[in-house]
Amino acid sequence: MNNEIFITCAVTGAGAGPKKNPHVPVTPEQIAADVLAVAEAGAAIAHVHVRDPETTDGSRDVKLYAEVLERVRDRNKDIIVNMTAGMGGDLVLDAEDPTKAVAGTDLVNQKTRLLHVEALRPNICTLDCGSYNVGEGNLVYISTPEQIREGAALIRGYGVKPELEVFDLGHLDFVMKLIGEGAFAGPAMIQFCLGVNWGAPATTTAMKAMADAARGADVVWSAFGVGRMQMPMVAQAVLLGGNVRVGLEDNIWLDRGVPATNVGLVQRAREIVERMGVRIMSSAATRDRLGLGAAA
């Protein structure tokens, strides 16, 4: 169990949250406002997607990322900005002819997934470390070993720290192989993503298996659970020696029938952590732990 941990807030994601919860930010102005607000509430890191302001769908538009970053940095130089690089991995197969991709596919090469990272050089960006089935249909998220190696090399060349997203134990096994090969400047930063269909479940057993697999390496890890398992996984991560992530990307409810806000989720997580006798790290302390250097 850590005596101090940092909180990441994933403020918007790319799913259908805005259609279910009016507090999910959509425009760059709204997203930046939530980043600034969760920093005040105690989050050291803000994980950022952007959305098309007209459709509310997830987007890879570099200009939208640039506007979010500019609005944040105009008022806060300290909060650690973690941009997703996961958009562009969706493959939807035709049910009759699985050699064909159909509507909903957004599949691009690794360099294209990282165009905004190359242009903007955030503190951190994500690197999804394995493929997996999504939901009940024919959607597969694609991240092959070759793509992961290429992404790791590109991100390192941009001077950005990757957050290594693992959705199952096999993903983590490959990450540990890359760490052993020296692919990442230490400490490696890993995120256990639990409860996403059909990856590892949001359970004590799954998180402990991942924590045990990463133990002994130069690793700083965090974890989150989706939906109603978000707060139970906050407590579980602290007990197992990790850090925590909350936010409207992963869960849109504060209580049953009560739509959440990002600030409300950070406050709830902070209360859980502090009642466990654990201190919340500032952005500056988190930078030191992750080896990120000075603030922007």
C-alpha cells in the first residue's frame, strides 16, 4: 500500500457519454474548463480526448487538441496533460464477409494516430498495448506488436512519456518484455484498464494479477474500473500499491440515478483515498515520481 498516490481524471473519452450525461464536456472550451477544475480538486493528471463539437463524436483533429492545450496552459502551467493516442484503432468487420471493413471503422497507421502528439508534445500520451474484442458485435480494437513497438519509438523520439494501456494480462506480459528490452525511459508508466468488454474484469483478482506481474520492475502503475466499479477499484488500487484514475470517460454516474461531474468524481476518489490514510500527490510531486521534469 502506497502512503501517497496521484489521481488521474479522464475528463471526456470518445464514447456516447454526452448523450447520457450533460456534464460530459464536448467543446475544447468545455474540456479545458474541466481540466482546470479537476486540477483544483486534486487531480495531478488530466487524460484528454477531443470531440467533434457538432456531432459530439470522438475526434483526432489536431486543431481541437491544440485549442484545449492552449486554454489549459493559459491558466495552469502545472497540471500534467495526458493526451490519448488510441483513436484510429477501430476495425468493424462485415458479418457476411469478414475480409471487409464496414461503417464505424477508423483504422489508421501509428504515425497518424500520433500526429497531435508530434505537433503538441504533451507531457504524456497513451500507447495501447494490445488488441481486443469490444462489445458484442464485430468491433475489434487493433494494436499489434509491430504497431506497439513503432509507437513506443515514435513517442520516445517526440520526448513524450507513454502511458502504457493494458486491457488484459497478455498485454501486460508484452509490456514487461518491452521494458526488459529497454524500450521506455524509466520509470515505465502503466495503466490497468479493467472492466472494458472483453478485457480483464474490474475485480480484485484481475488487478492483483497485474500488480504482481509488474512487481519488481521500474514501474509506476495506475488502475481504473468502468461504470459502478470505478470507486471500488480506487480503493483496490491504493491497497495494492498503485495510483488511481476516475472521470467521465469511464463512469458517468456519481450515485444511482445521479449524473456525475468530473470534479465530483475526483472529490469522491479523494475522500476514499484520504480516509484510507493516504496522501494525494500534487502535480509537481507526480512529475518527480514519473521523471517528467519541470512544469510547462
